[in-house]
Amino acid sequence: MVARVVPVAPFDLVVFGGTGDLARRKLLPALYYRDLAGQLPDDARIIGVARSDLSADAYRERAVEALKSFIPAADLKDACVKRFIGRISYVRVDVSSTDGWDALAALLKGREDRVRAFYLALEPRFFGPICERLKASGIVTPTSRVVVEKPLGDQLASYRALNAQLTHAFDEHHLYRIDHYLGKETVQNLMALRFANALFEPLWNARHIDHVQITVAESVGVEGRGAYYDHAGALRDMVQNHLLQLLCLTAMEPPGKFDPDDVRNEKLKVLRALEPIDGSNVESHAVRGQYAGRNGAAGYIEDVGANDSTTETFVALKVNIANWRWSGTPFYVRTGKRLRSRLSEIAVIFKDVPHSIFPAAAGAVRENALIIRLQPHEGITLLMNIKDPGPGGMRLIEAPLDMTFASSLGIKGLRMPDAYERLVMDVIRGDPTLFMRGDEVEAAWAWIDPILAAWETGHRRPQLYDAGSSGPEDALRLMHMDGRRWLEIEA
Ligand SMILES: NC(=O)c1ccc[n+]([C@@H]2O[C@H](COP(=O)([O-])OP(=O)(O)OC[C@H]3O[C@@H](n4cnc5c(N)ncnc54)[C@H](OP(=O)(O)O)[C@@H]3O)[C@@H](O)[C@H]2O)c1
């Protein structure tokens, strides 16, 4: 089976921060793969913009190095690499000054009928100045798009200030706020599963679902991002965006149609229905942890070199959604660094059968669970009880109904496209369905702020946990208190 590829319209994609890590590791490889798939029209161009004094050829050499570093050699086809590199040019612009903007305008001149996209792959403090200068230099066309990445603020007030800078220069429909989790194949499949099958939706509510667990576990530590991370912490860095977005897609009502605003309206309603966690209930609903060193490996404190840091590298929350569908069914979310494995999944745990007809000797009837795995091994598994095959009488065992995409579709070695491939093409297509609208980000911060405030005014430090474990003891207790337990963090 070959994936269907619909070429996008001709475009000029300007990558501010074109020499940076995000551009090298994610954007250039994603664009290369789309070129390889035949999705980029002949007239598509990529313009790297940064402060470094580079010729276009030197930048192209860096681009080739990036492809070699982040794409397996077997996928680097000479003809495609040549074609791809031929699309690339470079302009030196110091975005905090007026230098270089004329050269960028000159490069874009005469191509106003192409889709024009500006990807801001640099620090958010530059977003406002860049937007103003884009406007002032007359290179914004009516269909231009601006793409921005997290971190979008560090609390509600700073998000509002940043967003005001963006919306001062651009209308909402020009703005594409990326959360790359939304571009993951399985996340989109979650919507297909829920809304294209009659099977699950009647059961998708508090009457049939006991609880939902959302886990985003990393095995790595702060990896050179210590300065940023020590200011942010797991709640800001992961929960405010990725985990809340996953929660919204799991909990939202069916939208009227698969249309950007219909989908985002439904997600916004979920965010607005989240019960607050604040000083009154933070102890019973939120756990924060920090990894400690183990077996000679450095702990967080050593990693960031700040002895008194109270930054959390782990968060677990019990989230209640106050609406008819979910009242009484908690969503437990957790994320952390230096955990046992790298694993991201949504687990929907159904209620027990009302009564078991089987004798004790048959074994326990386990609750059904639908596991939507984002990484590694993207796929969906439904855990069912079946009879242990054979003549040995009625014995129940748990068996997975496996919908791992590569095996279900009969494709060996299927490469799952990276989220950025899908999302960058959506930007060019002008489809913001999988991007966060401004009011969603605002609602997420409005819910996060009281947790941050409660932690700041509380006296408890984050609980230490061993690197390589499943997180702090208190996170286990959060579930045990409700008579539940986390699934293992097992890749
Ligand atoms: N890396 C990721 O995977 C990732 C993922 C999600 C979000 N983000 C966010 O994306 C942003 C960029 O991250 P990054 O990791 O790519 O950072 P980075 O590696 O430090 O790259 C920063 C880029 O900004 C450019 N730059 C800095 N000051 C400039 C100026 N005055 N004028 C023009 N260009 C300037 C740099 O150009 P020169 O090198 O030429 O100075 C470089 O290309 C950050 O806000 C980060 O939090 C990154």
C-alpha cells in the first residue's frame, strides 16, 4: 500500500532560526521527506534566515549535513537531495535590528501569488519584533501564515502579552500555533477511532469508562536545556500544552464537522470545564517530583547546577471534567523526565462487568482497556478477556486486539511520518485544524496558573524519585487513594 500524496500549492517557506536545532533536526528533514514523497511542487522554496554570516552555498551545505544527521542513509536519494537543496536559499537577518530585511523582501518580490509562510523557529522574545518588521517591510500577503512554537508564555499574563504582539500584526486566521503532538498519526487516529466507528462513542462516557490515564514519559534528563527547563518545569513545558491537548481530544464532544473551528470549539469547551486545582485541593490532586541521581548518574540538581532548585521534572494530576459526559470519571495525567522508558500513551480504562458469571477458578475478569500509543510503536490496542484456548476448562486470560498500524495494514517497515511533516504541509494548505487557537492556549494557562501559584506559596518541595523509576511515591498514592493504579511505564 502506498500513501496517497496530494501535492500542495507552490510556496515560499521562510524559516527564521534556519541555523538552529529545530530547523536542522525537525523542519529540514520533514520537508525533505515530503519532497521525496512528491508532495512539493517544482516551485516550492525554502529560505533560511538567521544571524550567522553565511553564503547561500554554505547554508545549503549545512542543510545537507542536517539531512545526513537526522535521516537514515537509505532514505537519502541523490536525485531528491539535489532537488531539495536546489530549493534552499539563505538570507542573513538580525531580527532585532533593521539589517537584512530588504534582502529578504527582494528575494520574495514578484512571488506574491505563492503561499507565503513564516516559521518562527527562534526564541519567543523575537516574535513581536519579527511580526512588526514583516508588516513594515511589506512582505506580508493576504494569505501569509505565521507559525509559532512553544513556549508560548510561562503563565497567563505573559502568554497574553506575547499573543497581543502576534495579533497586533496578524489576524487569528494567519496564526498557526504548533503543538507537534497533534500532528502524530495516532492522535489523528484517535479522532478517526472515536468519530468514524459506531463502536466506541456510545461507551465513551462516565457510565462506561472508569478513568483515563495519559502518560508522557521520557527516559532522558534535561539534555543541555537546563537553563530554559529550570525556569519552566514539567507543568509548563509538557502539561499546559501536550497533555492538555491530548486530554481535550480524548474528552471532547463530537464536532459538527471535521473543520478547524468546529474541532477547536469542542476542545475549548473541555478546557473550560476542567475543575480548578488550586491551594484548596492541590495536595490531593497534584504531585510534583524531581529526579535524583542514581548509580553514579547525575540528579536534576547536578544537571542544572542549582542546589536549591524546586523545579519539577515530574507531574501527576487528577483532573476532573465538570460536564455531563465525564462527571465522576477522572483523567489522571503524568509526565516526567528520567523515567523508566520513553513512552507516550492514552489509556482508556472501562468499568468492570456488573457481575461475573465465572467461578473463581476461571481467574479474574479484568477491565477492558483501550490503549492509544503515541510512541514508541504507534498504534492502538484493545485489551479484552478471552478464554484460554484448549480443553482445560474455562480459564480467562487477557489478550490484546492489536491495531498497530504497520501490521494491520500489512506493511513491513512502514515509516510513520514525523508530526512536522503533516503539520508543515497543513500550514501550506491553510488548514489550522491541528493547531491551537489563541483562546485554547489562553484557557489552558488560566487552568494551569492556580496550580503554579499553589506550588509557589506552599512549603513542600518536589518529592525526589530515582532516575529510571516510574516517578515519585506520591504519584502512586494519587491513584491508590482512589483504588486504582497506573499502567506500567513499559516501552
Ligand atoms: N529544538 C526543538 O526541538 C524545539 C522544539 C519545540 C520548540 N522549540 C522552540 O523553538 C525555538 C528555537 O529552538 P532551537 O532549539 O532551534 O534554538 P537554537 O538552536 O538556539 O536556534 C536559535 C536560532 O535563532 C537564530 N537567532 C538567534 N538570534 C537571532 C537574531 N537576533 N536574528 C536572527 N536569528 C537569530 C539563531 O541563528 P544564529 O545561529 O545564526 O545566531 C538560530 O538559528 C525555541 O523557542 C525553542 O524553545 C524548539
